[in-house]
Amino acid sequence: MKEYVLYTGCTTPVRLPSYEASVKAVLEKLGISIVEMADANCCGAQYVESTSHKAFLAMSGRILAIAEKMGLDILAICGACSGSLKTVKHELDHDEELRKEVNDLLKEEGLEYTGKIQVKHLLQIFNEDIGYDAIKSAVIRPYHGVRLAAHYGCHVTRPYEIVQVDDPQNPTIIDHIIELAGGTAVDYTGKTRCCGGPMLAMDEGVATKIGLDKIRNVREAKADGIVTACVFCDIQLTSVQFDESVESSERIPVLTLPQFLGKAIGIDEDSLGIEFNKISPNGIMEV
Amino acid sequence: MKEAYTPTSDFAEEISRHPSGEGINKCVQCGICTASCMVATYENKYRPRKLIQKILLGAREEVLKSELPWLCMTCRMCEERCQEDVSIAEIFHAVREIAAKEGHIPNAFKKTVETVLKDGWLLKDSYSDMTMDDREELGLNPELDWNNAFPKKLKEVYYQEGTK
């Protein structure tokens, strides 16, 4: 059984614990073992990253070093975290001087990063470790007649040279899993565009317009729901639909990929945290 | 001969020497970045092509004091489409880091950096009893275990006198 250490990031445990719970439930059922990372820190994405590149290397570098001490590859479930950890790994693996600077800072804790471990985003675990055949055979309660729009998350799939998850222009992993679970994956305008989440700190109004642009495109494709693979995207695409411009009856449920798949492989809704979803996905789940 | 047609400036050279900014002189100002940008779609004052042009023309103070380079979401849609292999996200990271060293950090970024370096993570103040209950109900550990000693040390090392 392949084992990973889960790096939850800051946001999932507080803002979307159902994502954490459903990741664990689904991966366990599909034969992947997960252990938690103790004494972690923020990966430094966006804020530290923008103000001191070396501090950013040290923050993500420490997470890589903890995993290396545990002897386990990292599973990241947030787009920002997986992007940061992979970017920093790439840089430290290719620059001895920077690696030495980070390791000097880590020395007093008995940590060292030498490049031994890998970082994978959740989508890679499904595609590379579990595989579509195993997912297909695990589906015991397929969906019927539901149309789902996949949203991948910019930092999950770009830049491809570093993250190596899926085709950045035409990603297919979520769509494939939607189909394996019995749903219909729908294409829509601007599928690989951003959810607007990274704009929240600087301009919430613009962030909301960008998010609603995507919601409009998903609605035009007549999707019953949106399936995500990043905590920020999930929260952003949900919360923009509580803008006063959106009628409550028009809201489109947003599900994380493990919530959506979990139901089809026979995991109960409580374990997937469905009741915590702010837009009820019952219309999808009960089909 | 090619060099004769490449606009450049001291500021563009400064950016190109930064590890994140080396691609700047490859920009041919075609504008596919602005055309691809969701921020530009909804914020008229934000035009990535124009910002790159200002760097190429050497408008150092104007660019470093502006909030515009901080509006890039780093979604990298433009970079996916750029035919010259220019990464706007990386160039603006270089601009931000130089601006930060000179004391120009937008408040939203400044506050969040302070929080992360103090608490070790982003959401300590948002972690309520209610969320704890939710976690317990989901069978998750309610005790979140974050390290703040290391980020505090990084503040000493990398963020003294503004930032280093």
C-alpha cells in the first residue's frame, strides 16, 4: 500500500474540513494510506513568496525536509500549496547554493532537505497511483444523468514544466473521473481560467466578478454542479454565488472531487461531510 | 542587428538579473497576455502588456510604487499562451520583491505576511470553537499543530529593515 504524508495547508483544516475528511476516506478506500504532518508551517504561497523569495524557499523547504525525515512523499490537496512545494522543490533540487542556505536554517531542528521525496497533487494520486481501471472497478453506485463541470485550479496545472499534473490547456483527469463515476463531463467556455480567488486580498469586487464569470459559463453549459480539486477554488466558486446578483434558486452546487467520487464508491455522506456544503448538492447526490 | 530593435533600460536590466525576471527582454509587446487576463477583463487599470512596457522603458519608480504588479493572480494563463516564453507572473514576482525591499508593499500583503511570520500559518485567528466541533464531527483531529518558531526566525533573517 502506497503511503503519503498529507500536507493540508492552512486553509483546508479551517475553511473546508470536509475536503480533508473526504480525501482521507476516498484514498483509504482506494488503497492509499495517509499520515498527518506534525509541526508544519504555511508553505508561504503568494504573500511570503512575493516579498522575500528566500523566506519562501525556507518555508516550503522546511515542509519538504519534514517529509524527507518521515521518509514519505507529500500529498498536497490545495493548488497554492502543491504549486509552492513543487516550485521550491524544483529550485532547491537544481541550485546547491540555495539548498545549502535553506538547510543551514533547518539544521538546529535536525532537518535537512536533500531532494529524496516527491510532491504530488491529489489529481496525480488518482491518475498515477490508483489509476482509472481501479477507480472504475470501485464505482458501485454510479450517478445517472448528472452533468458536471470540472474546474482544475490554475496552480494545480500550471506551469506544466514544474507541476506536471495534466495537460495545462486541455486537462482531463477530473473529467475522466466524472465519467467513470457515471456522470457526464461538460465542456464550458473558459474552463482553464482562474476562479478569482487570488484576487480576494487586493480587490474583492474584481475577484467576485471573475468568479461569477466562470459561474455564468458553467450555467450556460447547463451543468448541474462543479467539481473542484483545490480548496481555494472550491470556496471561491461557492462564495461568489452568495453575491446579491445571484438568485438563491440559481446557485450551482460545488463539490470537491473526493466528495463527488466518494459517493459513487459507496462512502456515506457523513464521512464526506456533504452536510457542510454551503450550496446543497442533494440534487446531484440523489440522482 | 537584433539588439538594435530591442527596447531596454536600466530597470529592465535590473529585472532581468533577478532570478525571476530573466525573460523580460524577450517580450515583443504583442499583448496576448492582456487578452488572456481575467483581471484585465474586469479591471480597466490593469494591463499586463503595458506594465511590461513601462519596465522596458525604464519607469522604475512608477512601477515600484504602483499597486498594479500586485494584482497579478499568478494564474499563468498568459504565460501558457505567450509565444516568446515570457512569464509575467515571475517578472511581477521580481518587481514585487524589489518593491518590498524599498518599502512598497500593499497593506493586504503586509498584514498577511506579518500574520504568517508570527503565527506560522494564515488562519489562527479564524480557528473557532465551531470549526473545532465541525472537525470532531468529521472524525478529524481538532487540535491543529502549527510551528511558528521557524517562521519567526525567518522574519529575523529575511525581513529586518523592511525586507532584505
